[in-house]
Amino acid sequence: MTYKIPKDVQMLDRDIKREQLKYHNKRVAVCKEFTFDAAHHLHCYEGKCKNLHGHTYKLVITMSGYVNEIGISVDFGEIKEIFKTAIDEKLDHRYLNEVLPPMNTTAENMVVWMWEQIDAELKQRGLSEKGHRIEELKLYETPTSFAVMKREWMVGE
């Protein structure tokens, strides 16, 4: 394969017009992954997880929106800020049984709580009004074990 160095960079209003930046009017989802570390234990569970232990959790946030005038549906930087405020500041390097509402700190319970926190942050930032929404959250407790929450499962709830 031959690599070619461009002779010139594309210039706005010369090579591409502003109205061309928004290529379509479709809803598009974008995903961003985050990690945080926390400790917990499970109640009424017979297995190793009944003992206090820690995880490096991974949360994959899938959010959607309609593209704006420059072709962006949901800014990756905004998703990062939302994660920091809604999840990371509350859970990172914490004892989950102490900081979460009264619940068994299973991935299944936690992913629903996270949905509620992120959704509230979207509303507070005025992003829900602009059509931004969570489509899916995937919370990994280990590299091979995770819980999922999807928008379509919430219909009628």
C-alpha cells in the first residue's frame, strides 16, 4: 500500500460548506467506557462474594441523540463529565454497601441505580430536552461477567 501525504488540509467554507457538516438527521448512539475501583460484599449469598472484596468495575455507557449542526450527536467529553459527576465521584474507591442506597450490591442492582443517576444528570444538564438519552448501560464486575440495562426493556415501567 502506498501512503500519500495530503498536499493541503480541508478548509471550512473553502472546501466544505457549513451546511454540509451535518450529513443526516438520524439518531445515532455513541459509547464510552470507564473504570472505577470499589469494594463490596453480598448478603444472603453462599460463595466467595459474601466476603468483603474489591473489583475494578468497567461501565460502558451508550447514549444517543440527533446530530447537531456540526454532525455530533452526543459529545464524548460530555459523557465523561456525566460519568464523573453521576457515578465516579460517588463510587470510586468506596465501600459500595455504605454509599449506595439499601440494596444488595449486585451488578444487577447497581446497573439500575447507575441508570437512574445518569438519567437524572441528563435532565439536570438540559440534555434530555435536546433528545439525548441512555440506550444501554453495561456494568462489568470482572472482565467476563457483567449486567446490562437496555432502554427497550424499560417500556411500560
